Amino acid sequence: MSKNYDMVVTSGGIGPTHDDITYQSIAKAFGLQLKLHEAAYERMRRLSKPHKSQPDFSWDTPSAALTAKKRMVELPMDEQVADEEQVVFVSEDLWVPVSVVNGNVHILPGVPRLFEAMVDGLKPRIRPRLTDPEGQGALRILISTPMAESAVAGYLTQLAAKAEPRGVKVGSYPRWGKDHNTVTLVGRDSEFMESLVPEVEAAVQGRRVAVEGEDDADMSDKDS
């Protein structure tokens, strides 16, 4: 993925337990070693507080808990790349680093609140790399369909083969517990995309909507 995309983001698997293996897995994939990042470790010591279930924990005394905590700052490191290009701290009050591998693989935590804060903190680093940072040049068309994803999968595969060479991405999103799912067309070739709408509406027995759920109320009215 690193070769095929400008930016790759992983989420989760960087905690202190045995099943948190994202750092190890990515290090192995890129032929790198894990190293204790001293600056990240210092920030962890300064900014994090021991859990109330560990009243006797000490940063200066070897223990299983200390070893587990250090796992969270043992990062994949490339000796040929400057440290500041591999480890990014997005905020003065967060010790968790963003580990960057191969220049574009960004390893983030899975906790939603923390993930969101760190992505927000990465904006100054990311925005200069975007050709359309505000998304003003992209068009997104939503088509609501009463059909199951499995029922439209074959058609969408054919549609994607036709649309993607024109820079148009075809997506399908289930809406759990609702009567309609959503098919999306995203791209910049508005004329071509608009020409696809009647075909897609017919193929998925749906209609274009401005926002997801727009026709949920219509169905409720019909059922009442």
C-alpha cells in the first residue's frame, strides 16, 4: 500500500499487551528494527499517570508493567532517515507519537478520541501534500438503493472497471437497520459522473439523494 498511495494510516494495535503488534508487524514488513524512542519515553514519563490499580508503580524500578509501557514507545526506526521525519508529536500535552514509516505510513492509536485529535494535529504536515485540501474540486454523488449490497456487487464491479480509468471511485455503504443502502460516485469529471447517474439509478433500483437517509422519511410516510 505504501507504494500505491500517497498516505497510509493505520489505527490501533500499539498498546502495551501481547496482541498489540502493529509496530512489530510494520517493522518486519519494511525490514526495520524496533528501538526505544527516548524522547517519546521521556514524554510518556512526564505526561502519563500510573493507573489507580498500580499504586506502587515506579518508572525507575524494573517490572512487568514498566516493560509493557515501554512497548508503546518501541518504534520502527530507519537509521538512514532523520528522527523528526519518523516520529511526530502533534501536541505538547500528548505523549503518544505518530510513527511514520517509509515516509507515508502513519501509525496511530485506535482510541477514537485520541485518533481524531492526532489526525487533527497532523493537518499542518498533511495539507501541503494534498492537491485539493478543501475537496472543492471533487464531486460526490449519492444514490440510495433498497437492494442489498450483495445484490448490487456484480454491477458495481463492472461500473468500477468503467469509471476508475476516468478517475471516478465507486463505493457502496450499508446502512444497518435501514431500508436503504448507499452507492457513491466520487471524482472530478462531473460531466462523466452525471452521465452515469441514470444508469446507476436503474441498475440498483434507486434514486439520487442529497444526503444519506433523505428517503428514510419517505418510506416511513408510505408505511404509515
